[in-house]
Amino acid sequence: MGSYISRRIALSIPLLAVISFLTFLLVNLSPLDPAEVVLQAQGVPMITDELLTQTKQELGLDRPFLIRYWHWALSCLQLDFGHSYVTGQPVWSQLGPAFLHTFKLTIVSAACMIFFSIVLGVICAWREGKLLDRSVRGISFFLTAIPSYWLGAMLVWLVAVKLDWLPTSGMESYRSYILPVMVLTISYASIYFRFVRSAMISNLNADYVLYARACGLPEKKVTVHLLRNSLQVAISVFCMAIPVLLGSTVVVENIFAWPGLGSLTVNAILSRDFPMIQAYVLVLAAAFVVFNALADVLQAAMNPKLRKDL
Amino acid sequence: MHLLEVQHLHVTDRHTGSVLLRDSSFHVKQGSCLAIVGESGSGKSVTCKSIMRLHKAWIRQTGEIWFKGEELSALPERQMRKKRGKQLAMILQHGMRAFDPTCVIGVQIGETLKEHYGWSRAEIEANMSLAMMSVRLNNPVELMNKYPHQLSGGMLQRVMIALAFVLEPDLIIADEPTTALDTIAQFEVVEQLIALRERMNGAMILVSHDLGIVRRLADDIIVMKDGEIVERGSANVIFSAAQHAYTQRLVEANRALNGHFERLKGGGLGLVEH
Ligand SMILES: Nc1ncnc2c1ncn2[C@@H]1O[C@H](COP(=O)(O)OP(=O)(O)OP(=O)(O)O)[C@@H](O)[C@H]1O
Ligand SMILES: [Mg+2]
């Protein structure tokens, strides 16, 4: 198992290198001149060619592309993503706290989402084709179709404004988590419980379940085997749900004024703050790579057959 | 009173309304072996599952199943569960798929023995080791710490037989125990099934496509087609003087196939003619 983990991590490193290169390349392919963006952000009234050349030099933009990439990649390893074009402050001083806020929201939401997905998936699988199963799937279908901004707005209106139970925005206490977590859980659990359900159903028809029952094992024990096997399939899906959530909290963060990555990035994109955008893409891509590796390791831990491969 | 007496067993699929088993009645005598033969989809496995009461929720079964003087279909699920494994043991076709692929096989075995005997780990290991040795599985402790994919189908089949050895059931239901195996593994499994029967003096229901194995093991035979029993009788009679056209064809086809094999192997392994 230990060697499997180290091999899996070793595999992630070249992947991260490629991703960082592509990120840098894509942002540099933008037709906008970064020097111009910086000067505009500083509110310089007259942008002359001379001023542009000088700014380029200051930013190191006159050096060859590969050298710039190399320096950028090296400093990224130390969490130094350069300075924001807009505020002039280090990117990480803004991105770091924002990432942390979004990460907290994501982890709490993912935990809730996974919990409800498993519970609903298991219940529906046991009651396959029955009224309960059909109603849960019907309602979830409806919930998936609702855009999360509408759901968020309705919840704010009902719970925070009408009933005045919970804060509408910010993140002062644990109570601030409830509404955004609810929105994210509803949107995602209604999609992800299907994975658990279908995995459970295909396992329910497996021979080992028949044999376990034929041996007289109580349903409780049979269920444990069923869950082990079904969650093995679901676990990689769940692991990958975390970076997906990280990258898709924009709407919820806007509704609930959550000072996270989403709000930060939208502003960065609008003001063409290249270093910030680069750093965001890189951090998110790294999250995908890390959780992908985690998914594989967890799956291997649960599936002895997989440990051999790779 | 026979050990098992099935009367008017009728099984339907509630979803589609189709009849899987039509008014099936048969019995298994104490200490004897009943073979169920028939083409694919004729309802052999459905019959086995009905006796164990292991159908899916949407499969409906009616009729009476008398086992040692008790009506199984009238038993509460709790008591039926106690009979499964302990009194009615099942051996499945695909050894590979019969054990949870995420656990070593010892886990499922241990759970079963704990359930029926309440044994400790050491007792389980000791008893199971003896049984596994007797079905010629050497290094039993090592084997029990292996995952199903690390063992062969024939070995897993013999693990199931060994478990049956320990549980000492009154009736063994073997649903195509040799179909998925190569000839040598088939031979070993059949030997162990015979040994199991001799030692337990128990009865057996054997489902098989292989009339050679049926001829070796069975005392009585029922022939099924499309969910119905089309012919029944003692093994000798069926093999020598089948009445039903379908059975005649089955015996004939089997004879032709065996002849073909014999010629190929030059009279080789002789599984059929013992
Ligand atoms: N769970 C189920 N739901 C619906 N129909 C089923 C189910 N199990 C079996 N059947 C149907 O019952 C019929 C008999 O199936 P069964 O498995 O008993 O055949 P079999 O004689 O064991 O065949 P084989 O030799 O291929 O194992 C088939 O037509 C099958 O489609
Ligand atoms: Mg079958």
C-alpha cells in the first residue's frame, strides 16, 4: 500500500507541471497587453509607448516566454504567485484567505452532500421501484433542475428574511454556514445520490450477496458488504466532487456575500488581473490533481484488485 | 415423510406478470440426490432460490415447501434465516463471484460460522482448517487470508463445500457447481461433493447441464422445460428409457457430445463413465 501511494504521488508531479505550463501559456495567449492593464489599473492618464516599455521591463515581460514561465513556476512552488496588477499586493495575501474560506465551505458542504447521498442512495436502492424510491428520484430531478441562485435566493427570503432565523450573509459564526451549505448540499446531493443508488442496486444482484444470504447472514452484515462494495465505486466520484465544489461556489458566494475564491476570481477576471487568474487556475487544477490521487488511493485501499496495477 | 417435499410451487414475476415456475411438485428423499436438468432458462435456479426463499421482493412464490416436517414458506424470516446455511446449504456456480471481492474469504466464512455456532476466531480457524484439508485445500489458514481474485474458481467452490462440511446441513443445494470449471477442477469438485454426501449422509439437489455428473451423483432426476417439470423418475429409468421427447433429445445430445469428447481425448479422463 505504501509503495502504491508513493507511485501515485509520483505520477501527479509531471501532471502538475504540464498543468502549470498550460495555465501560463493560456493566460499569456491573451491578446491584452499586461503592461497596459497595469497602467490602466494605476489610473495613468496618458499611456505612452515609452511608459509601456518601461512597465514591461519592471514586470519582466521583456524576457523570453520560457524563462518567464520557469521563474513563475519556481516561485509558485513557494506560494509566491507574484503581485496583483490591480492592488499591487502579493497575490497569495488575497488568494490564501479566500481559498481557506471557500475550502471550509466546500468541506462542510461536501460532508453533508456525501452523507445525504449515501443515505438517500441506500434507501432508494432498498426500495427500488417502490413509491419511496420513485418520489425521491422525482423530487431530486426537480431539485437538480432548479438553478442554485434561485434556490439560494428563496432560502434567504424564507429562512433569513421572513422567519429571521439565520444570518443572510457573511461568515461570522457556524450559523452563517447553514444556508450556503444547504444550497450546495441540495444541488449536489440530488445528483450524487444516484451514483450510490445504482452502485447499490448492481451489487444487490451480485452473487456474493446471494451467497451471504444463503449462508444465513443477517441483513445487517449483508448490508455492510454491500456498502463496502458500493462505496468503492462512489468514493472516487465523491473525491472528485470536492474540487468541483471548490470551483463552483461562485454563485453561492455571491448570494451570501461569502468572502471566498468565487468572488475574488470574478473580480480578477473583470479587471484582467492576470497573476490572480493564473494563480486561481493553478490552485484549482492542483486541487483536482490532489483529490484525483486521493480518490485512487482510497479506492485501492478498499479494492485489493487495484493495488496490483499501476 | 420425505426430507423435502415441494408442493404446487408457483413462482411469478410481479413486474412483468410472467410465470417462472408453474405448479411444480417434487420431493427429495432422506440421504438421496435429486438432479434437476433442463435447458437454460427453464427455471432450475428459480426452483433452488424458492426453496431457500431468496427471491427478490418482486418475485412471488406460492405453494408449500415441507422440510423436516416444517412448512418453510410459513416460517418467519428470522427462523428461515437460521435454517439457511445451517440446514439448507447452497453452493453456487461461480465461486469467483460468491465471495465479497473486497474482503479476504475468511471474513465471510467467519461471519457465517459465528452466526450459526457463535465460535471464537480460534475455533473457526481450527474447524475450518480441518474441513478445508479434507477437500484437499492445503494451507487453509493462508487461503483464508486471500482475496477471492487470488484463488481459482475450483478452489473457491471447494471452500464452499468445506464450509458446508462444517455446517453439516441436511440438504445441500448445488446450482451448477461445476459448469464454470475446467475438467480437472470439475473432477475434484465432484469428488468432494460425493465425499460431502457420504460424510453427512445428507440429501442433495444438484442442478447441472452435465449429464455425466448427473449420472454419477443422482438417484432421481426431474427434467424441466419452460418452468414446468416435464419428466421425472429414477436416474436409471431416465437414462435408459426417457419418455418425454425433450428428455430423449437431451440424453441423445449428451451422448453424442460425450462420444465426440471421448474420441477427442482418446477415451481420456473418464469423468463420464465411472
Ligand atoms: N430475478 C428475476 N427476475 C425476473 N425473472 C427472472 C429472475 N430470475 C430468473 N428469472 C427468469 O426465470 C426464468 C428461469 O430462470 P433460471 O435462472 O431459473 O434458469 P436456469 O434453468 O437456472 O437456467 P441456467 O441453466 O441458464 O442457469 C428465466 O426466463 C429468467 O429470465
Ligand atoms: Mg441457473
